[in-house]
Amino acid sequence: MSRSLTDVAPAVLVPAAWTLTLGAHVSPLVSRHVLLVGLSVMTVLLGAFAVLARGEMTGPVLAVWQGVVVVGFAITLVGAVDLAVTPDADPTLPVTLYGWMVVPALAYVATAAEMEPPFNRIYLSGAILALAGAATYGLAGSEVDAAVGIAAVGLGQTAGIVTAVYQNPGTGG
């Protein structure tokens, strides 16, 4: 069983990113500076992953996820630049937030279509939970509603990425 960093890191990084996002909404401990550092690190990691894993991301499912990584790099870069250059407003930060809520969820739908049970159900459930979370966040009437939406997105995407890591032959699934 050979495990590379690119095989297992997403199962840690996805929930970490949503935890940071939730923290930015509910805790004064996650300041704009902390969020900028987080987005900057994510941008570097996504760029490196896009380059290093490019040759391995082939076939109908992995090609979709290569697209998610590339689009994710762009939308994360937009968010980082927004935080860096607009100290009093964040005009494009919602693009980063909603982009990360919706793009992976749609990729989970495509992944579910290519998988057999029970994995297809996990991917589809993760997509539905993430999209419901995005809608909850978008329609939030309170900070609690917004936090519930972010938590739902994080749980749905974490279920999908942990399943993907489990299914990866290099990680023992």
C-alpha cells in the first residue's frame, strides 16, 4: 500500500478549509489576516496539486476533479487578492465562497454517475448536502443559519473526499 501526499491530503484539507470558513463567520479568532493566510496557502497548494497530479488525473471522474482543482485555484486566488487589496470591503470574496460550495458539489454529482453502490450514494448525498448548505447560506436570515449552511457544505464535501481517499487504490481502498 503506497500512500502519497496527493492521495490523502485532500481528506484533511477539505474539512480544515470548511472549519476555517466556519470560524471566519462565527469567531473573532479567525481574523481577515488569518483568512488571507489560509486562502494564500490554499492557492499555493491547489496550484502545486494541479501541476503535480496533472498526469494522474485522467478518465471521466478524475478529469472532472482536475477541472475542480484548476477552477478552485482561480477562485481561491480571487479571494486571496480580494482580502489583500480591499481592506474595508470584500467585493469578490463571495465568488470564492459560493464557488467552493457549488463547484465540488456538481463534481460529486458527476462522480456519483460513474460509481457503483454504495459509493455513488455517498457522493450524491454529499452533493445534495453541500448544495442544500449553499442554499441555506444564501438564504440565511441569521448568523446561525449561515453557520448551519457552511457546516452542511463542509460535511457533504468531507463525506465525498473521504470516500474518494478510501476508494483510491494507493490508499488501501
